Amino acid sequence: MGRSLLLALLLAAAVSAEEIAVRPELPNTVAFPATKARFVRFVIHRTTGSQPCIDELEVYAPGGEQNLALASGGAKATASSCLPGYAIHQIAHLNDGRYGNSQSWIAATSTGEWAQIELAGETAVDRVVFSRDRQGQYRDRLAVHFEIRLSLDGAAWQSVSTVKAVAAGVAAAAQPPSPQSAGPLDTSDAALARALEQGDLTRYAFLCEARTCWRVDPTDPAKRVLGQLAQMIDRFEARGIEVDRERSELAALVHRRERIGADPDAASALFFDARNAKRNLFFRDPDLKPLERILFVHRHPYNPSHNYSVILDAQGPAGGAVCLLEIPVIGGRLEPARARLTRLFEARQGVARDPVASFDARKPRGITFT
């Protein structure tokens, strides 16, 4: 038996073994004999529970380290369905190069679902890599019985691997608290999506913070924030910053919390008022003065080819600009909502990168275009 045939048989046997372990927080590699394909389909027969979720679906050529499935490389993601109503769960997240539950795809149903990558061109592939949440927050919805199918035209399919896996570290691990609420706060995916749809990024950030903190410290979010605000007031006062107004505001917020009772709407309103009070005090910090003028680049992500290419020679899609963000100080406090953006140089058909401010920070210098 030839060496290549023996290797192919071993790989095929390995990915079909019952003892294979997959983990929700790790990249799980499914290897198979090198086969030419234009379409790669991940068919999901069973999960650890509920609809399947994938935060990234990757495809590799034999011996290659470049992910061929990336949208930035010309690949296109499709799927049998997508859970409606959630901005953080989209088909496009299958191959956007970003990991985590907030950049994932969830199918609409729990059976008969699939995710697919149409490559930029016909090529030989021998590996598919998938994960549920590489940030390690969620362990549910993990595919444990699935199949890899390949096609040259999207019509005729060849099954190259069927896997019945063991979900390692899922049953024994403590499941994270439900993301649907943090005490009286609605921090569900739907609530986050509504904040984004309304363009209220501050509210979205506050909800994400409350949801994250609740996982490690299930304290009433308003109580936690009021405690942090009290500590911040003490620190500012110790630095000689006048905080009488903030102390009065804190006292009023504490009094409100004592009278709320079991009213979830009042508790939610209190949390946001307390969190905004803390944010407003933070923006009074004199150490933030350098943020009044920020020089930055607006561009597409680079397409790195090795560890240091982002620094040295990375290329990327054309467009973007070198920009200046000016945040005014009003009443001794930075006001990001009134910031003014100026696009200093447009890249047009080039790529803007590496702006360097002059020593007096009055004009950009050393700007390069590629």
C-alpha cells in the first residue's frame, strides 16, 4: 500500500472515530484526504443542545497556513438558516476572521442545518477548522455529530468526513450564568441588538459590561456601580479635584435605590443613571487631556502573511483615510458626543497607514500610502 494512500486512510479513520474530542473554546481541526473543491459545507446533525453555533469556519489547503475561507480573501459564507432578530449572530460572521459569541452564526433550528464557504476559486483542501466561542464564555450549542461535504459546482457533493465527537470539557465544566439578565437588567442578545439598532452605543456598552460582570460577581449592577462611583469620587478628591456635585448626585442615587423595591423598570433606570454619572466623572479626569486630539487611521484590516507583516509589509483592500478626532472639553469635562472628525488625507486607491504626529502634535508627518 502506498504511503499517501495509507495516510489518507488513517486520516479518514481518525476523523470518524467515536473517541474524537471537540471543545467549544478551541479551534477543532477536521482533517481529510486532499480534495479539489470550490464549495465546503459543514453539515450539523447533532449539538450538545439547542441550535448550532459557530463563531468561525476555516478552510485550509494541504500544508497551507492561510485561511482560505476569509471574506477578505474573496470567500463567501452562506447557511441553511440564521436565528432571526440578533445582530451579533449573522451568516457573515462565519468567515469574518473574528472570534467569540458576539461575532458568531446561530442556525434558526436545531436539526438539518449547515454552514457553507464558497472559496474564491477551485483549489485542493484537506482541513476544516471550527469553534463555538474561542473567547471561552459559552459552551452550549457545540456541534458533536457533523459531516464535511465538498463540491466543485455547488450541486454535486462528496462527503469526505463524518464525525461523531465527544464534547470534552462541556458536561463537567460549570456552565456560565444565563446571559438573559443581570439581576433586574435585561442583558439578553435581543436587548443588545436593540441598543445597536437604535444607535445607542453607550447603552450597548453598559449592558455588555453588566452582563460580563454578572458572570463573575452576581451583585446588583446598580449597587456595584454606585460602589465604584463612591471610590472614584474619593480618588478624585484626594487629587484635589472638586467633587461636591458628584457627592450630592451619589447620595440621591443611593436614596433612589433604597426606595425602588421590586420594580425592574426603576432598577434598570437607576443602573443607567448611576453608570452615566460614573462616566461623566471619569471624563473630568485631567489626565485625559491628551485625548482632545487623536490622530488615527481609518482602513480595512490588513491581510497578514506572517507574524510581523502587519508591522512591515501587510497589504489590504484600498480605501480609508488618515483622520483627526477632536473631542471638546465643556465645563471641565470631555464631551465625546460632540466630537468632530476631520479626514486629513484620503487613501483612494491606496492604503493609508502609519501616521506620525509632529513633536508639537500640530500637524501629521511621516504619512505613507501603499
